Amino acid sequence: MNYKKIYDQIILRAKSEIRVKNDETYYESHHITPKCLSGGNESNNLVLLTAKEHYLCHKLLILIYPDEDKLVYALWMMSNGSNSYRNNHLTISGRDYEYHRELYVKSHSQRMVGRVVSDETIKKISESKKGFKYTDEAKKRMSESQKNKVGEKNSFYGRKHTEESKKKMSEREKNRIVSEETRKKMSETRKGKKHTEESRKKMSENMKGIKRKKVVCEICQCTFSSSTILRHKISCVNKNNVGDSH
């Protein structure tokens, strides 16, 4: 299929209509040649598209330029409910949302290989995310895309964390401080939740043959498995009014 030809036809039709932004029709400005491909803000490189046309053009751009990561990111942001007004004019299917997410995760993973993120960058990312909330529609799409992702459908199926990764995760958890507010929220979300018989069976099967390391709580001197010691310490700290969760 000639994706470039389809893309050009959409652009030519939109330009031929001499569109103008107004209250009657919703349009979005689109760079005909993407900025990541040296396209500029000149009037001859801009065109007004409907939300559906704009979305379709970005899908086509990924097919036309499959090696351009920034185009994948642009489509992901478009699919992720970043513009509440546009969402009233555009409906993205769960299948499309999942496809875009997989493209983005793959692209982002490849880009991050060997990259070390500084503490300053981590802080900036954290600050930029404060107060951000996904729309109900975005949450629903994310939920739908994650359903049935078990076994071979899981992106981590057949893979294992390296010893270095395990060590990093362990160190991160050791130094993690959970606030009282966060503990309360975690407790509230778990209230009344019960595992199904099927879930219990699967967890039991997964745990067979695995030997858990025994760890002694420094507060009460009781012995627990490594998988439950952190949860116990939080409870123990509150119970014994100790200021440090170790």
C-alpha cells in the first residue's frame, strides 16, 4: 500500500478547502513535513485538519518513516488523552491504543539502553508529573490494553532480570521511605479486595520450588520471608511507635 500517496491526498484535499479555524468546525494545525524531519513553521508547511484526519496522518507518518522515534512519541501523546477538547471529536479504539502503546514502549526502551538519567533529570520529570491526571477515557483504554496480558502475551515473558538489575531494585526498596499518607492510601485501596480461587491457584503454582530467604525484623526480632518483611516492618513501626522503618 502506498502510504505516502494516501497522506498526500489528505493534505491536498484539506488545502483545497481553504479552511479557517472558527467555532463551528474544529481544526488542528499540522506540519506537513514533521519538525523532526526538518519541517518548519512556514505557512506552506502548515495545514488545518480535523481531529480524525490529524490522527490518521500521524498513523501514516509512522508507516512512511518507521525509523523516526519522535513520530512514535507524537502519536502516543495524541492517543493518550492529552487534549480533552479534541477527545470530544475523536474516538480511538482499544486495539489502536494498545498498538500505539506497544510502539512507544519499544521505541522508548531502545532509546534508553545504556542511558544514565541524572538525579536532576529525575527531579524535573517528577515535578512535571505533579498534578497530572489521566482522563477516565484514557484510564479505560489503558485498562483494556492490559487485559489478558498473561503468559506469552506478557512483554516480559521468557525474560529474566539481570543480577545487576535485581541489586538495583533491592537497593532502591531498602532506601524507600513510605509516607503516612501513602500507607493510608495503600491500605484503603486494598480493603475488601480478595484474590479469586484461580488467582490463588496460579500464585501457589508459581511459588512451588522457590525458597524464600528468611529475614529477622530489627524491631521485634521475629523472622519473616524476604517477600513479606517490608510490609511487616511498616506495620511493626506503627505498632511500636518507632520513628525509623529501617
